[in-house]
Amino acid sequence: MKIERLFDFLEYYKNTYPQKQDALASKIDGEWVKYSITEYTDIVRDLAYGLINLGVKKGDKIASISPNAPEWNFIDMAVSSVGAIHVPIYPTISSSDYEYIFNHAEVSMVFISGKAMYNKIVDILPKTPTVSKVYSFTDCKHAPNYKEVIELGQKEPQAEKLKIIQAGIVTDELATIIYTSGTTGIMKGVMLSHNNLISNALATSPVPQLGVEHKALSFLPLCHVYERMLNYMEQYNGISIYYAENMAKIIENIQELKVDMMSTVPRLLEKVYDKIVAKGEALDGFKRKVFDWALELGFNYDIEGNNTAIYNMKLAIADKLVFSKWREAFGGNMSVMVSGGAALQTRLGRIFWAAGIPVVEGYGLTETSPVISVNTLLSGELMIGTVGVLLPEVEVKIAEDGEILSKGPNLMLGYYKEKALTEEVIVDGWFHTGDLGELIDNKFLKITGRKKDNFKTSMGKYVAPGHIEETMKESSFIDMIVVVGENQKFAAALIVPNFEHIKDWCSKNGKEALSNEQAIDDADIKKAIKEEIAILNTRFGSHEQVKQFRLIADEWTVESGFVTAKMSIKRSVVTKAYQHLVDDIFK
């Protein structure tokens, strides 16, 4: 069958994989609760009937605020099947942001995860007059359970009405509004059609090379287009989707389920790698030498397979002694991890491939549903250091100033209620991404920076901070970093150290354990970081080198507002918060 509307994925799933017993799953009270494809489709059907009985009409805006869970999918599919518009919202934003979105989108109904989320929005409900009803996925004293909508649909089926409604829904109609502030802080409602998301899901479906017998772990927010689109793709392929309990239990869930794939962001891979290295550095004597030798070998892995026979022989030994344990840590079945949202360090890409844990990096934006390009497991479609080949039917051209322009079936309808802003970014059919890049061999897209991030020093030299930051993060001492220096004589940096590494470093060097605040003032630690920066600086021209830095004790998190949900640093927020340190550097 042809998939033209988002809810068509469900009919396709049921027809293609009718025996699927774990289409979706989440852990409740220590047990994995699984939904078969039959249960999934029945719940969505009854929810759709219930929504019709509640008076939901085509074009109504229905919001959901919830961590990843099967219920998120039930609402998503039911809303789209009655022609309403799904407005998925992050569960971590502020009350004022919820108020803005409810009013701007004119949301009529809200589905929330439970009591904690209700408490977060209760005070703004009197200020959001279009919201008529709030339902909860779990027991909540002040909000009816969403199962009441299901029961209403079961009591009063609306099969004929639903059939008529669905017949009037076409592929290019608005399906969802996704509010994104990105790293700029300016909230925009990105309008995506059914076809926008479907085209992306179908185009990326060959990437994992997995099917009905495989499992995926999902932990990135479903309210973000990246994970949402991949969930559609996984359902199209018949891959079981298990939702991680929380961020702290990702590795535990991977090992328990022995999943075959997951999507990720570089931040998580960096954290996992740092923990592996910390364990390796705790080894003594011969074992430590073997570990360090294996790392060095992995960093030199040729992804295209052009490794010498001697190298392959060494790698086989390293695999048996070191890398096989990495695979065990990832459950033993991890066939592919899809990385996006930010740049992946080249050395990490190489070493994970050397360890037999393939990581494919892609690129896109909410406005492009999201994928523009992606590396794949297919021969000739993988190049470390790039974000891969363009998806079928997606076009890219590089503007004179280096900006990446793109168009294709994945390009958004526009920004909701923001015609002028839409016309600023879509010119003659080409979307201006704001990212800088180049095409390698006229095939592989490489990101070289962010147009608005680049700055000019007082000496007239341009600096692209993104590349410098990614390079500096190769130091085990550096967790997060923002390079500054606009209109100044040199480039400098604000650095959040890797406090876990510092703790291990202090132990090995006979120093007492230090608090974060003590660590950033410690002369030995500053000296060690300075030495690491000096080594990494040799890769850059003089005007790009980090000449000074200041250490920061506070970790930058989504909750603190310093990073986005996909773990990209909000540069302007960071520099504003630590302007006193920037001033101190350049005084």
C-alpha cells in the first residue's frame, strides 16, 4: 500500500507484520509492558473515535507533553487520523513557554504524562483560553485519565465518520507544528506536512538494514522531529521500539534488551567513551599498555577498509583483548547507532567503527523533517568527518558565502503565523540552513561551521568556533566549551571541565578529592588543561588558537537552559551568563 498520511504507517505495519507482539514497549514497575501491532492499532482507533465524540475537528490543535512512551504514539496517530494537528511539546521547558505555545498555536486539548506535568501547567491554564480539556496518561487527581477517551470511543464507535474524515486528508496538508527555539532562543512553530515526515522516513528506511526481528532503543525526545521521524522509519521497517526508562539507565536497558540499533547524539557517545577511557586508565602495567595501544590503533582505523594486513592482524588482537568488551557493554547486538543533532568527533567515529559498533552520522534541521543527508552502511556511502550523502529527492547547493541551501519533499510548509520569517529563510524554493559546508567529491556533505557563530577578531581574521570546540573536546579534561573573541585580539574559551576525569586524575596524582568549585581554582588542574590546549592548538592557525580560558564549575544542562534538548549549546545564553568571565579575559 502507498503511505500518504502519517496514520497510514499503522495500516501498513499491521498488513506487513501482523504477528508483531512488541511493536512498542516501555518499562513500568520493573517490567517491560509490550503492545502488539493489533493492540496498538485498536487503541489508536478507539482514541480516534473518542476524539470525534469529544468534538475534535479537522485542523484543531492538540498538544502532548510527555517523556517517551507508547502513549505518545497512540496520541500522535489518533490525532493525525482525525485530521487534527499534533503539537508535541518538550516536558522540560518553562511554564511561560507552555503559555506561549498554547496561545500561539491555539491549542484546544492537552495530553500530559501525569501529576508532575499537571502541576507545571496548572497556573497558566487560566491564561490559555483555547484549552478546553487536559488528559493525563497516568493517575492525576485534577485531570481525567486519557483512557476515558478510549472508553468513550469503545462505547460510541464512529467508523463511518472516521472513514469520511480520513478520505478528506491529503498528503501535503499540515500534520504537526513543532516549536523550536534551537540555539537562538527565538521560539518558532515549524509546520510539517504528512508528506514531509513520510518522505524522510521512507528515504532513511534502508539505513539501518534491520527488520521485524530487531529491536531499537529510543531515548531522545519524541517531541523533537529527529527521534519522531526515526520512530516512523522503525515502524515502517517493523523494528520493535523500546523506550528507555531514563537517561541514567540507557546502558542498563541496552544490555538488558540487547538492542540492535538506537539513535543518539554525540554528547552521549562522548560520555560513554569517557567512562570507558576512565576504566582503562585505572588499569596498571601491561593491561594499561594494551588498552592505550588499542585506542591508538582504533583512532587510525580506515573506515573504507583500506587497512593493511598487518593493521588488521593487530586489530584482531585488540578486538579480542579490548574492543570485544566494548561490544558487550552495548549489549552484544548493536548493529548501528545513528548520530545527529551536533558534530561527532572524527576520532570517536573511527574508534567505534574499529570496535565493531558502527556509528553513522547524519545532518538536518526541524525545518527539513529533519534529515538532509546521512552516512549509510552501504559501500561507497560512508565517509567519516562528513554527514553523508543526500537523501533521494533532496537537493543541496552551496551559496557563495558557503551557506548550505536545500530543497526537497522534506522542506517545511513554513513557520506558523510567521510569513515574513518564512520568506526570510525560504528564497526561490531554497531553504537557507544557516550552516556552512562543502560537498566532498560532489557527494558527501561536510559541515564546516554555523554562519551566525562565526566571528571576526579585531585583527580582521575570521574564526569558526564550532570546529575549534570539537577539537578541544578531544581532551579528557574538557567536557563542554564555548569559544569567544568577537572583535577581540584573540580567541579564548569558557570551559566546563570533565569533573569525573579530574576526580580520577587527582586520585592517580596523589591529590585529595576536590569539589567542582575547588577544581576550577586548582593550579595543577589549570596547568594540565593549559598543556592539553597547547597541544591541540597546533592544529590551528595563530588567530584560531585558544590563547586564554576560564573554567566554570556549573555543568550546562537542558534544565539549566544552557543546552537544547538535542544537547547543542546555546552559545548566546552561555556568553550572557558568563559575560563577567569574558570581560575578565579581555580586560
